[in-house]
Amino acid sequence: MAADAELLIDRRRLRRKLSLWRVVGIGGLVLAVGAVGLRVRSGTEPLGFGAVKPQIARISIGGFIAGAESTTKLIERVREANAVQGVVVSISSPGGTTTGSEELYRNLRALAEKKPMVAFVDGTAASGAYIAAIAADHIVARETALVGSIGVLFQYPDVSGLLDKVGVKVEAVKSSPLKAEPSGFTPTSPEARAALAAVVGDTYAWFKGLVSERRKMTDRELATVSDGRVFSGRQSVPLKLVDGVGGERQAIAWLETERGVAKNLPVLDWKPKARSGFQLWSALGLGADLVGLDGLAARLRQLGDETAHAAEGGLLAVWRPGSADAAR
């Protein structure tokens, strides 16, 4: 009798182990299928699953533009993908650093030389994001989108008054008067301010020249749109900032009618490959994604980008409502 009881217990233990392994196996299968589906959705070709069908690739530009290697590699992958027949660059960004925006512009121009490409302003294409938009030969914006903010900004804090109040003085030994200026610890000298203004002015001239060339504007037309303001999508058409208003469907229709892209191709999202290493904001963004908070996830990633590049300094081509100087 005791032997029967022990045999029964052993059988129950074996059943529990088998059930556990079944759950693990099913879970692994679900993850594998999900990984394959993710790669297909992102436009990559899973090894051993045949060629990806002809498609239109969607590249989304959002948040703070700072010049990421992952985005550069993404654009290169799209450019070299035989299955990609056309590209929609979907933009919703207030801009970013001038160097990051320049890098993105040049990468997109290289892509446009090989693939038919159209820009679609889904929300905002201001400052550096507008630099990205003009890389395309045709721009479609929603009627209520915000476009423009053509200008350059250099911001730095001046805490010299606060230091005087608390009795703190920062000493510096410099090789020349303009080294490490502006410091923020002392009032900016007229010479330092003039030097910074020259850099801002030169970069501003580069920005305006790019807009004039790409959008084929006269000096008078350029002067109208280059005072730092943003314009609605509806306003932007007669100002030649964009070519038409509408949604993504209208942008794709231009690819079909003007660039010979086949009709009714699937539009697939292409996204940068995940960065290696642990990053707090990215991890929080992933957590928000998992619980369905897409808006929060995007904002957390934007905070991560801005935090990562805030300490690097440099010129900004970014639209920041609420700041009197941000639109200049």
C-alpha cells in the first residue's frame, strides 16, 4: 500500500514537471514567432523565411534630433534594401542640434538619390526637423501641423549673480580671453558675445541657404519665412515651405503618381536596432511601451536624448515655445 502511495506521488511530480516544460516550450515558441513578426514589421528579412515582398518603408523622425548612429545605420539599411520601392519620412519633432540635423539631412539626401522619397509632417517639423523635411523632393503636411522656425539658437546659463549673492567666486587661468567663453560663471564680455553671434549668424546663413536651394525661394520669399516663426500646414503651402496638405495617404499618392511607385504596396515601419547597454530612460520607455502607454514611452525616450546631449553644448536648431529667444 505504501509503495502504491509513493508511486502515485512520483507520478504527480512527473506530471508537474512535464506541465512546466510544456509552458516553457509554448512560451519560447510564442517569443520566437513574435520576434519573426517584429522583424517583418520593421522591414528586415528573417533568415530562412524567403524574400520580403515589395513595400514602402516608413522612417519616423520624432523627439530631439541629436545625430544617432542607429538612425544612420537604419537609413543605410533602407537604402540598400531591394524590397523597398519608396520611402515615407514621417516627421513630428521640434528639432535638435544643428550638427545632428545636418547629419540627418545628408543621410536622407543620400537615400533620396537612390529611392523615391517623400516627407510627411504628422505633427511638427520645426527648426532642425524642417532641415530633415527639405531633404525630400516633396513635402506633405497636415493642415494643422506646425512648420518652419527657421533659425539658430545658442543658450547658456549665467549664474554669476547667484554666485555673488552666496559669496562664491570661480577663478580661471586661460590661454586667451575668449577661451571657454561663455563660462556662465562670469558675465559675458562684449568680445565673447560678438564671437558667439558670428557663429550663430554663419550657421543661420547656412540654414537659410539650404532652404532657399531646396525650396527654390527668392530672397524676398526666404525673408518672409526665416524670422523664426512657425506656420500652420495651411499657411505653409503658399509660402512654399511645403508642397501640399493632407495625410500620409496623400504623401504616398505622390510617390505613386510622380515617382512611379506601384500602387497599394504595404507601408512598413523601419526602426533602429536596439542600443546595447542599459540606459535608464530607454528602460523606462520600454516599460511604458509594454503597458500600452505609447505617448509616455516617446516622451521618456526624448528626455533620454535631451539629457544625453545637454552636456555636450553646441548650437541648437530647435523650437521651444515659451522662451522669448527660442524662436530666433
